[in-house]
Amino acid sequence: MFDTLSDRLTSVLQNLRGKGKLSDADIDATAREIRIALLEADVALPVVREFIKHVKERAKGAEVSEALNPAQQVIKIVNEELVGILGGETRRVNLAKNPPTVIMLAGLQGSGKTTLAGKLATWLKSQGHAPMLVACDLQRPNAVTQLQVVGERAGVTTFAPEPGNGVGDPVDVAKRSIEEARHAQHDVVVVDTAGRLGVDEELMQQAADIRDAVQPDETLFVVDAMIGQDAVTTAEAFRDGVGFTGVVLTKLDGDARGGAALSVRQVTGEPILFASNGEKLEDFDVFHPDRMASRILGMGDMLTLIEQAEQAFDQEKAEQAASKLGTGDMTLEDFLEQMQAVRKMGPIGNLLGMLPGAGQMKDQLSQVDDAQIDRLQAIIRGMTPAERENPKIINASRRQRIATGSGVAVREVNDLVNRFYEARKMMQQMAGKFGFGGGGGSAT
Ligand code: GDP
């Protein structure tokens, strides 16, 4: 969905690479290009203005970080501002203290409410809930049947007016559904309401009446991300007519520009809770502003890596390690420190998976085993400082002691020592080939 925006932003930010220091003119030029990219993607003008203002202020201000170069700093700022317009923190569904929790869906016809009801039900089930769907869209022919089909597919009960009783009153159906949910011990009720092709009074009134009847814990405004700037006006109309507590973006799998959907949060002040990106029940997820922002920036989870590098960064140690790397002076003590620094950044598989282009390597990465790394650490911790400096002095009985102390087999201690020597030799050879190591070195 956000491919074009993503491409544009990535190339703007890539132009900053390799720049030592950014002048105000560099920042202005970058901000101008980001502005165009956002406007072309249909992001609402007031949202763009605010965004650009913040980016400029922050990039020109004194946000200096030792761990990041100027380009990375701008990426970080742009990312944080994007996360900001998308709502900041991930917002979870509010569950009622006294079940059932009532979730009401509102939005235009075709926005994807009925489909969403099935997705929500599936998701709620996976979270350990016992949801029930309620068919209050009694206007559109087949809407009830469609919800029943969706409910069956999701494996949940659908509450609907009995056939043959005329059109029925959606407010009455809604009320009765809550009683039924209590009776049948459903802890969450998802109420599907009628939509129109355009906003109209009657539609709003009906939705407001259902709202008053069931007192929802959440009213979710469902909006098709493909409808462009109309998304913003529709959101405003629903906010004023019915009121809502959260937004669901649908059809994010489409190829429209989608920027309007990105403006909904900022314009209405209500958070985006879920995103739907396909017709299948599983094409659905909790909306995470941070993940969406990094997807838009098209840098894998590079940004998370930047953040974690900042946290785990220790200039002095990094320089020491770089200078030792090529000289053959590296000891098991250094090795332990390196491992600890890496582990501080999170599970190793995740870390590797965050690198751009790592997508295809997912399977191999999932085999990288944190437990294995933790065992190596335990073995090294079992050694004396002298042994860490020079593992050659570890004799057979010490190997046995270390193995017992760290809860591993002697074979693993032997393996570690052998592998350490191999790795050190390899690094020395590599250092010779590529000319690094030896004299100082830079960590960024
Ligand atoms: P409602 O009128 O608001 O209940 O909308 P529906 O749930 O009937 O959805 C309208 C159409 O959009 C249907 O053809 C759905 O299959 C389709 N649809 C819903 N959500 C998505 C989505 O996330 N991606 C895509 N591609 N289609 C969707």
C-alpha cells in the first residue's frame, strides 16, 4: 500500500548517507522532499505541515547522539515523527470489567465491517475469548447471511434476527444480543452495523441509537484505506455523528496511496487499533504504529537496530574490541563481553532478522539459538580470569570442573576452546586481507 511513499522516503533519506554533518540547507532540502512525498501519498495537509515542522526543528536542534551519524539521526527523527502521527504507543482493546465487552463496528458500506467482524472474532478467540457476532446490519440484502457465513468460518456464534419477521429493528436486536451473550457466557460481543455508500443522517442516527442501546466499550470506525482523502472527511462525519474510540484501517493490501488513512489518527485524535490487509480471516493484525512507520520507511527493522545500538553502545569498549580484533589479542573475556553486548540488544534471531534483506533468511535465522549463546556465556563465566586470557592453561580436571559448574558436558567446553582459537585465527586472516584492526578503529 505504501510502496510509493516508502520508495520516496527511502531515497530521500539515502541521499543523506555519507554526509559528515548536515547544514541547515541540507535539512531544509530534505524536509522539502519529505513534504512532497507525503503530499503525493495523500497525507492530509495539516498533518504534513505539523510533521515537517517537527522534523526540521528537531534535526536543526541539538539532538546529538554519539552512536549515530547525521543520516541515521534524521532517519531516527523522521521515524519517531511518523510513529507519532500514527498514534505513538500500540493501543490495546478496552475490555469491560463486567463482561460482555461490547465492540461496535461503524463505517460506510463496503468499508469492510462484516469481513472485519470475522477477523476480530478469530483474533479474539486466539486471545482466549469467547466472542459472539451480532448482525445489526438489517438494511443491506444478504448482510445477515454474510455475517453468518463469516461467523461460521471463524467458528463463532452469530446472533441474528429470526428469518421471516420482516426487516426487524437493529436496536432491538442489539439489546437482545447482550442478554443472550450473558446467558451463553460470551465475554465479547461484536456488533456489525449498517453502512451507506455515503454519509447520511439516517445512518448516523441508527448507529447512534444502537450505541445508546448497547453502551459499547469500544466503537470502532472502519475505514477503507483506498478511498483517499474521503477517509478524512468520513472519519470526521462519524466522529461528530456517532463518536468512536478507535479506528480500523482496511484494505491496506491495495495499491492506492493510502496516506489519507495515515492522517485519520491525527485528524480525529482517536487511535488506530487494527489493520486489515486482505480478504482472508487471517489477513489482520493489531496495529503497531512503530512497525507501520518502519515499514513505510522501508528499512526492515533497521530502526529498531539503530535504537538498540544507541542503548547498548559503549564507545570505549567498541574501540578496544575493534583494535583487538585483528591483532590476535582477543581473549575469551572479550568474547564474553561482545556476547553480552549483543544479547543486551535482544534475541539474536530477531537481531539478525532486523537487517534489511534478512526476510528470505527467516528459516535459517530461526535456528540461531539464544540458549546456545547463553550456555557459551555460562562456560566462560566458569573460567578464572587467567583462563579467559589464555584458555591453553585449562587442563582436563579444570575442564571437568567448568563443565560441572556451568551445567554442560565436558565436550562443550572443549568445543568452545577449539572454536575460539579457530575464530581468532580466522579474524587475524580477515584482518590481514581487509586491512582492519590493529590501530584503533571506529564503531560507527
Ligand atoms: P461492509 O459493507 O462494511 O460490511 O464491507 P464488507 O466486509 O462486505 O467488505 C466489502 C468488500 O471488501 C468485500 O468484497 C470484502 O471481501 C472486501 N474486503 C474487506 N476487507 C478487505 C481487505 O482488508 N482487503 C481487501 N483486499 N478486501 C477487503
